[in-house]
Amino acid sequence: MIRTRVEQSLFVPGLGHPVHKDGDPRTPVLYRIAAEAGVLGNSLRLLEAIDRIHPKFLGRRLPVNGAGVCGAALADIGIPPHLTRGVSLVAR
């Protein structure tokens, strides 16, 4: 997924932030809440994996952003993927 998006000059959803270059402060809080609630599932784990490997493909590290973690967490609790972006944007 990452390689394909980079080759097509597309952004990788959930990565990067215009202000928080060294890490979005919402990200660890959302991961903690998901873990405490017992809903840290496949989508959040996939985002963690993307966080670990994306510098290899991008040549630089981008922080996982709060909107990405929010979308992954919503997917893990069963919110349909086509609704997760809207929910996370409205929540901000």
C-alpha cells in the first residue's frame, strides 16, 4: 500500500501533520483509550505497522496524526469505513 501510494505521488492516509512535526499529541491518547476500552484492533495495529515502516518508503518520518488514529479506532469498533472520515472531522 505505501509503496504504491508513493509511486503514484499520493499521500498516505493517517501520516503527517502541518503543525505537529514531531508527533501529534492526540495520537498516544487515542491509542491508550482504545487499549483501555479493549478495542485496539486490526486497523489500529495496521496503522502502527505503517508508522514503523513508512520511513523506508518515504525516505523520512512523518507522525501518525490524530485523524488517522481516530479513523482506525472507529473502524475497529465497527463504524463503516466510508463514515469514519466524516466522524473524525466533525469530532474535531
